[in-house]
Amino acid sequence: MKKIFIANGVLHGHFTGSVEVVRELAEMGYEVTCYVTDEFADRLNDIPVKKVVYSADVSEIAKRIPPQAPPFAINSFLIGKATDIVIDLLMKDQTDYDYYIFDQFFDIAEMNKVLKRDPEKFLILYSSFILSDENQFDNARLCGLQATNQKYHINLHDFVGLIFTPNRFKKLILTSKFFPLRPEDTDETCYFLGPHIENRAADPDFDFKKDPDKKLLFISLGTVFGKNLEFYHRCIEAFRDSEEYQVIMSVGKFVNIAETFRDIPANFTIYNYVPQTQLLPEVDVFITHAGFNSTSEGLASGASLVLVPQAVDQFDVAKVVQRLHAGIALNIHEIDITPDIIRKAVDDAYSNRESFRKGTKAIIDSFNEARNHRKAIYEEIFA
């Protein structure tokens, strides 16, 4: 059977998207080897694959990054370190792999100047889009890549802008052709697998209790952009002491809740982490940063969506969801998202929940159809 190498994503959303692909390939009998960070390795424990576990810990670097640094700063160093380690490990790996699948943040064209493998064996796993209306290039994201560039005499590109740069590698895309912004721009290198919505075990430590007399509003900007503190404070002002809404807010692991939110209204509960797929079935309205995984989970749960994209492909995700009449998008580049605007968007999303269900169903149906073709796609690519 063919041997497949997979460099799993080093960010939460990217890794999550790869789990089911790994599982399906293993179940089809392929010999799969995953290069995975120690943060996520345990989530592959129930899949019969070989794991090469490495640490891309950048916590010491994070301590030296100033508070005003943009959210991507630490990710730049994370990607740089992971790229260095994966190159080093692969150079020592004597396995004759038939195919190589890399997460979209790995600059495989530059990496292969060192690895010198057959590029026809390379595939890229994309968590959502491959093209965008937003200008994604930002040289500020090169800061954490320089050490790896100098070590190997290569030129790693901005890892976000790289996603939207045309290339001739085969692409496994975790959405449907119905959902992308411009499906006409895809070509024969694109294979649409549909998204993966992970069913994780319930977290017994999550102490949420729903108020039966109120609508449940859930607010989260994800694991990368969770430090948009001004937005969280505006949400508090929008729904302070509301008789209508019970509010759960997830602000990310880097926010000190006690120091940041000194006056928490009685109808709010603020967490550093919320088991999202566990909570979403109870949610009436979900304010999300429009990350593709969170958006897919929100659509599948039946919650009404208010999408407040923060960066990268999130603007496109929000734009498509609104265009397909499955949610309301608020663009921070176009309007000042005040407490009044937040409150109106949430009220409108709840009021339009029935009409949104048709658009949501069309999206979910397209996801399921794409997922139904996964086995045939694998058999075609990995013949």
C-alpha cells in the first residue's frame, strides 16, 4: 500500500481540519505517517498511524512580544520553528514516501529547495479558500521566519499571503465548490473534500447552565484573534443586564479575565476556553470571527450567525455566508462596529433565523455532497 506523509497544521483550526483526512486515509489502508506537534498529538491516538511528535513551543518568545503586537506575531515564530523542525526531521527520515501532504502554512516550494523531493508527490491541505478578494500579503509576518531562512538559505514567504498565491500543486480543500467566493477560479488541481466538524467528547468541567427564559448568545473570536478586547467590551455594553439575552463569551487563553473585565454584568459568563461544539447546539445566536471551522460548526448547529471577520480569509467566509443568505456580516474595514450595531445585528439574526435556514441548508447539503466524494478523490489521487 502507498506510503503517505502528512505534516499536520500547527494551529488549532488547521490541525482540526486534518484529523478526519488522516483517519480516512488510514482506514483505507494507506500507511500514514503524521508529523504532529506535541500540543495535538493525543488527538490522533485512536487512529492507526505512525506519529512523529515534535515541539514547536514558542512560549519564551511570546513573553518578549509586546502587548500591542498583532495577533499573528507569535504565529510567525511558530510557523518558522515548525518549518525548521519538519525540514530537519524529513532530511533524516529514510522512508520512501509516495505522497506528501502539507498544511497550507508550509511553504513547500521553498522547503523543497532543501528536501529535493519529487514535487509531483506534493499536495497542500487547505482549510477553506485558495483565493481571496482581500490583499493578504504583509511583510510583517516574515519576522519569525528569518531564522529558518538563514539556516537553510531559503526564502519562506508570508505564510498567509502564500495561501492565496497560485501554484501547480494538487490541493485538498476542506469546503465545497458551492461555497468558495469564486468557484470559477478553481482548476483541475483543486479537489473539494467538504469540511470536518469534529465530534469531541463532552467536557465534564464545562459548568454552563442555560437560562430557559432567555435567548443564548455565544461570542467568540477564535484562538488567534481572541485579544480584540475593545470588541468584547462593546459586546458587554450592547447586552449589559439584558432581560432578553444570556451571554457566553470566550476570550482566548491569553486574556486575564479578572484584570480585563472588572465589571461583568450578571447575564454574562466569560471563559478563556469554551468547548464550542458542545455549546453550539444550545445557542440561539453566534457572534463569530468567521474562521472557517467555527463558521462550519455554527452552520451545522443551527445557530443564527453574526460574522465579524478579523483577518485573512475570514472576510471571504463572512462575505459568502451573507451572500448565500445564511447569516449577517459586519466588516470592521467598512463600519465602526458600535454596541448599537452589534445589538441590532444580533436581533436581526435572531429575527431572520427561519429565512436563514434555507441558505444554511444549501451550504450544509453542499458540504455533505463533497464529503460523499472523498473516497473516490483519495482513490484517484493516491492510485
